[in-house]
Amino acid sequence: MSEPALNPRRWAILAVLLTSFLLTVLDATIVTVAFRALADPVDGLGASADELQWVVNGFTLVYAGLLLAWGVLGDRLGHRKVLLIGLVVFGVSSVLAAFAHSPGELVLWRVVMGAGGAAIPPTTLATISHVFGDKERPRAIGYWVSAAGIAAVIAPVLGGVLIQFAWWGSIFLVNGPIVLAAIVLTVLMVPESTSTARKLDVPGVVLSVAWSTALVYGIIQAGNLATVADPRVYIPLVLGVVLLVVFILVELRSAAPALDLRLVSDRRVAGATSAVTLAFFVNFGVPFFLIFYLQSVLGVSPLMTGVAILPLALALAVFSPRSATLSAKFGAKNVLVGGLLLLAVGVAVFALLDQNSPLWPVFVADFLVGLAMANVMPPATTTIMSAVPRERAGVGSALTNMGRSIGGAIGIAVLGSLLTVVYRNGVEPALSVLPASSRVAAGDSIEATKAAASTLGGSQGTDLFAAGADAFSVAMRTTALTAAGAAVLAAIVVLVVVPARERRTAEVS
């Protein structure tokens, strides 16, 4: 099948799509900068640690649960229509979140933001697949990936400035004008691309939301509670697996399935999706310990923390579009394997750091991680999208983004729990100087230990903080090496699963 004629405005259309996609990454990153402000009982909302977690998790849960559903609806109803719906929901809920009067109300609007935001990644990526031809598509996807890097560059610095000179709600209100511009430009410039007229698989869509939401909820709870033995963890996890099995059985019997399981059985799709999932397992776990290391151990300010993360984001933004050239020369599989191995090296650098380390190794490690992800995401995404027929582009892009979301959620849960457990075991002997009633709380995190040390004061406080910093360094080392191992595992999966020579679909010339 020959390709459709190329849209003469395709690069301008890409800029509009990237503006929309940038929003979801910007929002996911910027909110963490406001945690201290949101916890302030006077100038903030007095949010507890649990409530702060759900400010992030409420968005993530619904976002991950609806990705496939929005992808299917985009294929059926039109990608531009679904993108506009998502933008409107995301924009309105962002403004309402900015003026929330309580932590519960903020969590509610974050959930709605997640529901709208989930429509944006699959529809923008699917539109790229329709607008660009085979030769230009890898570079366009590289720019799509680099938008995440650009957002990551902007978010910490913008968040730090807004929190310092405005109020906490400004980090949500800033979405308003960007959304408005994106809506207007989408209406004026982005063509509609309805991929298929097949009947909508309603049971499949409902089940896709149900199993992914239950599974991600269980993963999030495992991270929050640092255990899988709690019924709040294993019940949703088991439910998610059961619903996934039911979803597979329903889809196998459906004449027009929401997710054609033949796509998942394709070795290119399976290998690249596994690589994306494991890469984001690593990528989401790194900031979890890095922010605490910089702010709580080294005493770096929130604004300087954002600056320290800039090399990662800049490398991702600059080198993602260039990965297409490497893939054309060496093959997407080889570039993907190289990127994953470099990711392992970059993360392993964090294992060398402690409370006495200078700041420059953090810049080096961040740059290596960003460079690695710049050579993981574009070839993995291109591999998936080239294996998926154009009429199922929304589903293919949803698979990519589900891998990102689920991998990230598991990374935060597993690596976060590992960090917490190792830290707690390491600092426990030093907590004997505290009253018995406060020892458990003081050992929950380096920040809690630091607060307890400041209360003690004197040499005892100094010694307690030093013990906490030592314990955190050990915990970070263990977590970083585990993450590096996951990146190596991802490289092995790609080597074994993805074919040496890429087959081409009927749509690819």
C-alpha cells in the first residue's frame, strides 16, 4: 500500500502537537516542586504526606488507566476530536485545581486532569504517524520524545520561580494559557485522522480501563505501604491480573477488538514495549532518591535542584531528534540496546556518591541518563509504530504510553520501597538517642531524621544527621545498582526478543 501524500504543513502541525504533549509532562514534573508549599498550613493547604502522595498518584492512576481507552476512541472517532476533548478537560480542571480550598479538592481535580491528560499522548503520536511519511517519521517521533525533555527543563525552574514569587496554585494556573493556545492551533492546523470505521469494542474498552486502573492502584499502594502483604495492595493487584485475563479472553473472541492481540505478539512490539517499561522503571526511580539526596543530604535549594537536573533534560531534548540518524546507520535495535546499557552506566554513577561528594558527578550522571533515554525512547517508539498498521495508530501509541506509565509507577513503588527499607534498617541504631515514641517516625525518611536531629540539637543532633546521611548513601547505592540492573535486563530482552532485521508492515514502503 502506497503512502498518502505528505501534508505540506506537517512540521508546523508537529509543533502544535508537541505543545499539547509537553503539557502532560510539564504538569507531572512541576507539581513535586510545590510539595512543601502545599504542606504549609498557613500559606498552603496543610496537606499531609498521604495527601501529597495522592496529588501525584491520583493523576497517575487515572492517566495510566485511560491511555488505551483514549487511543481506541481516537482510532474510532478521530484523533483530533479526542485530542481537543482531552485538552478542554485538562485545561478546565487545571484552573479549578489552582483554586482548590482543601487537599481533597485538589486531589479530585488532579484526577480529572489525569483523565483529560491521558487523551493527549496517544492522539498526538497517532497523528504524527498519519501526517509524516516513513523517512521523516523517526525524526518527528524524536522531537515528540524531546518535548518531554523540554518540559523537564522548564518545569523545575518554572515551578521554583512560581512558588518563590507567586502562590502554589500558579503551578496549575500556568496550564491555562498553554491549553488555550493549543486548542486554537489544533482547530486551525491539525487535520483529522479517523483511522477505522470498525464497530467500537465497548466491553474491551471498559475492561482495559478496569484492569489497568486496578493494577496501577495496587502498584501505587505497594509503594506507599512498602509491602505487598497488605490487603490494600494484593487485592487490587490480584483483581487487576484477573481482569487482564478476562480482557484477553474477550479480545480474542471479538470480531473488532479494542486491542488486537496480534500486535502484542509481534516480537518488535513486545520487545520495544518491554524496553520502554523497564527504561521508565529506572527513569522514574532516579528522581525519587535524587531529589532527597540533593535537598536533604547535600542541602541544595529547590531551585538549584532544578538546575542540577537540567543536564538530564537538556540531553534528552537535544539528542532525541538525532537518534533517528543513528538508527538509520546502525539499526534501531542496536541503538536501543546501546541506549539501555548507557542508562545502566549513568544510573550506576549515583551509587558512587555519598554525603561528602561534590555536585559535579550529579551533573555527569544526569547527562548520561538523559543521553541514554534520548537513544531509548525514539527507536523503541518508532519500532512499535512501524509494526502497527496505520489504522491502529492510536492503539499503538497507547501501548507505548502505557509502558511509560506502568513502568514509572512500578519504578516509584519498587525502588521507592527499596530505598525506604534499606534506609530505615541503616539508620535504626542511631535512633536510640530519641524517645521510643518518636523513633519509628524519625526513621521513615532522611527528611524525618533531619527534622528529629534539628530538634535534638548539639552534638547529638549532628551525629544523628550524619548517621542518617550515611544510611541514605547506602540506600541510594542499593537502589541505583538495582535500577542499573533493570536497564541491563531491558537490553538483554531487546537482544533476545526484537528481530535482527526489522520487518515492515503493509503500510511501510
